[in-house]
Amino acid sequence: AQTVTQSQPEMSVQEAETVTLSCTYDTSESDYYLFWYKQPPSRQMILVIRQEAYKQQNATENRFSVNFQKAAKSFSLKISDSQLGDAAMYFCAYRLNNAGNMLTFGGGTRLMVKP
Amino acid sequence: EAGVTQFPSHSVIEKGQTVTLRCDPISGHDNLYWYRRVMGKEIKFLLHFVKESKQDESGMPNNRFLAERTGGTYSTLKVQPAELEDSGVYFCASSHQKGWADTQYFGPGTRLTVL
């Protein structure tokens, strides 16, 4: 079965510090996309960052970057200079390129940011 | 541009009753998806519409769930009769096209409580 594991149910970080959220996944496919979604307390889930599996270069979006290790099937999210607005549930997900459009999600990590 | 909207935001019903959830995708998005998160577990895929056609309904749990997308615009998800285990948050997402550009935009979700 295809699975995504987020081993940290909760994390906390001091404002302005850096935090890394872990994600591992399990698929026998080689062509897929990886995503990190953020769901703030208001519940609207938004895309934070995405990565194509065939690209070795790690994706970066402002303060958000990923460490993609394809052989290890690891896709961690690093948030630099954490801000209060970063407090949210973070979901890691992947989508296979040749098996429909469905996203397979992990269980989520709740990130708290301390002022 | 308006985002994905869902109605109602909350619904509390008795076991055995019927509930209909509605999703309005982003205008022009042919792809519409339903997901749900039950009891704090992973977000699970339910089904995928392309316009008015069901492209993939492999995640629908049983025949008590009926999804429609008449006219290829908004979609409804009816649960009849509702059971206790149907409680959770039901998310709708939409996207413009398949492939790398297929970023799924999520609605705020409908929290369903079955008593």
C-alpha cells in the first residue's frame, strides 16, 4: 500500500528560529510529485511547496525549502525565520504521475510557534 | 479570484439521517475532488470528477455515499443514511488541468458530526 508517514504529531519552534518537519513515503513508482500543504486554524488548506520526483534540486519558496532524498523516500520541510503565521497543521502528500490525480496524505504535523 | 467554497461549514445530524454537502470549485476548473479526514487520521481521497464525469471513485467507502456534479460546475456529496463513523471533515478541492500544473486548491472543509 502506498503510504505517507509524518512521524512528528506536534512540533514547536521559537519565533525567528528554524524548524524541520519530517515526511517519509512508500511507493514503488518512480514518477510522482510531492507536496507540502498548510492548514491554518481557519481550516483553508493551501499549498506551501511542491517537488517533482525526477528533479534532484530541492524546491524553495521564500522561507520554505525541502530536503528531498529520493533513495531514502524522504521529503522534509524546512521553515526558516519562523513567524507566528506559520502556526498550522502541515500535511505532506504525494501524487503518482500515472495513476490518476489523487493525493495521498500523511497524518499531519501540528506546528506551534512561540513568540 | 474566488477560491473553493464549501457549504455548510458545520453539520450535526442524527445517525440514520441524510446530509448533503456542497462544493463550488474555482471557476473554470474541470477537476473536482472530494477527500475526508476522519477522527484525526490521514486525509483520504474519495473521488475525482472531470467536468460532470466520475474519473475515479475508488475511495468512496460504500454505497451510502453519492456524489454528483451535474453540469460540471458545483458538486454535492450526499450521505444516506449517515452512520457514526462518517463523522469527520470533508474537503473539496479543484484543479485546472492534469499533469504538473494540476495543483489542487482546497476548500475550508465541512465538519460533519453524526450523533
